[in-house]
Amino acid sequence: MQKKNGKLIFSPSDLTKFLSSEFVTWMDRFSLEFPGNAQRDEDSETNKILQQKGLDHERAFLESLQQQGRDVFDVSSAPDRYLATANAMKDGREIIFQGALSDDEFIGYADFLVRTPGDSSLGSYHYEPWDTKLALRAKPYFLVQLACYADLLCSIQETLPRHVHVVLGDKQLKTFRTEDYFYYYRELRRALLAQQQEWDRNDPPDFIGSEDFGRWTGYAERLMEQQDHLCRVANIRGVQIKKLSRAGITTMCQLAQSKLSSVPRMQSSSFAALKQQARLQIESKGLDIPKFEVISPQPYGQGLATLPPASPLDVYFDMEGYPLIEGGLEYLFGATILDNGSPEFVDWWAYDQKQEKQAFERFVDWVYDRWQRDPLMHVYHYAAYEKTALRRLMGKYA
């Protein structure tokens, strides 16, 4: 988001931030209008690494195109990138790197614009946007960005690109039909512009829970604490916040102290759990060890009662991976076991691909040995990552 000659100009990244959180877009506008009144968080070291890896990925793809002998026209250092891009398109250059695109309200810089057969105002060809991304699978916001580039291309070639493309971190090229995503993008763009037209420095959007505030996270958390916002209640969902608000409960203290036994359109058990959680969080403030209450046992077949009987050879397993190198690296296989009733941590480390293979083999052999000794033992792990990663390593190392 920026101002040119007093007019607000937006970018595809403004759309993706609006998609994640309307509050973030509101804060970007506030920071633009009143610089210095609110401080963003410092960029994390992880984000800095990701940004550099993203640039490296983009540069590597550019070099691969050049090595193939493709006609690549680089406009990144042109004095007027918009004019250079438009002229390159009219000249029919095969690939335009860092093409600059704009209309009355948006500007964007596409990683690559690739010439494709198909009539347009340029002639018997038109251009389609390609973006390089570190991720190994396409994400929704990639398509929002690409749809915006496709829209901006229309102002030059007067034809909507039939397809948009993503070059993923493993060098796979994924192609998507523009029209499958274009109308959602247009509605998102309309909503962003409507928010900005009605923007009021004294009326920020309400928090809805589980938002990604990006570099406004610290500011948002301080504001939520000042407001005693319901978002601060652990595990609360946005739809529950709306139901509580309609019932006149708008703060964590109000929730904790509520005399109601239920609110409309919410199960009484869910309401009771939220009240208990809010009360415990308030009572735990300032304590080194948070307060807790043991929940009454669930009927058989529910909750923790579904766990199988304990085995002395049970394993509690976690993995840590580093995805920012070629092929990724699972660098830690960690397991907690009970040894004569006391917890013991067992670990296998890897600093390169060879050691990753060794750690994988040794961990599997170790678990298999425990299973042979007690076929009723179990491996407990967090979510699906461990199973997915082990299967990937099984295929990787045959």
C-alpha cells in the first residue's frame, strides 16, 4: 500500500494480507496515514531466511531459462519499468522478467510474463503470469496474487490470460485456469477497496480469532489485552466470539463472570468450557504455574477413555525438519519413553542427507524392536506430520 499524488495504490500482497486479516490492512493504512504512531514487529530471522531463499529460487529459475536459450527480457533495472514492460509485450518478447503492471488502483511486479499463443490486442499471442514460490504445494493466496496479475495484464493486452502458473520450491510447474479463481479475486478486491473507502482511524475492524497478524502481531496482542478481547480465550473460535457478542458478552472478564448457563446457538457444554477457560486464564495471570482443573471423566468411549491401555514400551515421538534446503532435512527424531517410571529422551540427529538416512533407519529399527517385544505398544505423535514425513523418507531412501 502506498500513496501516489495523494491517491492510494494497492498491490497483490495487500489483497493476500486482507484475505488473512482485515485488521492487518487497516493497520497498514493507519501506518501510512500516521507514520510513527504504531511500530511493526521486527522481521524474524526465519522470515529473513525465507525471503532470501525465495529470491534464490527465483534467480535459479531465471538462470535455468537463460541456459535453455530462451528469450528472457529483464526489466527490473529499467528507468520506467511500466513502459519497458508494455514495449516488451508489444515487441513479442518470449519471457519478461519482473514485468511491471498497473491500473488505476493496483500495481504489481510479476516474476515472469510468458508469451502464449492466443489472440489479444497485441496480435496472435498474449501473456500469462508465472510466479516462483518456495512452497511445495500451491496455496490459496498464490492464486489471488496471480489473478491480480492476470487482471492487470488486461489493461495492456485486453485479454484475460487463460491460465496462471506457479513454479514451486521443488521446481514443479503447476498450472491453473484463471476463470476458476478470477471471480473470487474480484470480490476480494471489491471488499478491500470498500474497506479503504470507509476507513476510519477510530474504528478498526474487530478481531475474529485465529488471524495471522504478520508483523502487526505484537501491536494486535497489546490491543487485545487492553480490550480484554474474547480472542484471548484459548481455543475460542471466531463463530463463538460472534455468538457471545450477540448475547452481550464482549470481554474475557464478562465471559468468566457470566451467570448465564447458555447462549443462543451454542451448546451449553461448549459455553461452560469457554467460561471455565476464561476464568482459569484470569486467575493464572502473574503466576509461574498456571491454574488448572481436572475435567470430570468422559463416558466410556469418549475423550481420553478412547486411549488403549498403556504399555511400558509406548513411545512419544516428535520430529523437527528444516525445509529451506534442497529436498529438505529431517534433522531430529526425538522420542520420550518411560524407564522404570521416569521419562527418558532418546534422540537421533542429522546434519546432512547421509545422516538423515542413518537416523531414519536407526529410529525405525529401534521402534520395530520395541514392537516385537510388545505388539500392544503404541507410538504417540502430534498430528499427521510424523507419519507423512516417515513415508516420504521411506520413498526417498527406498
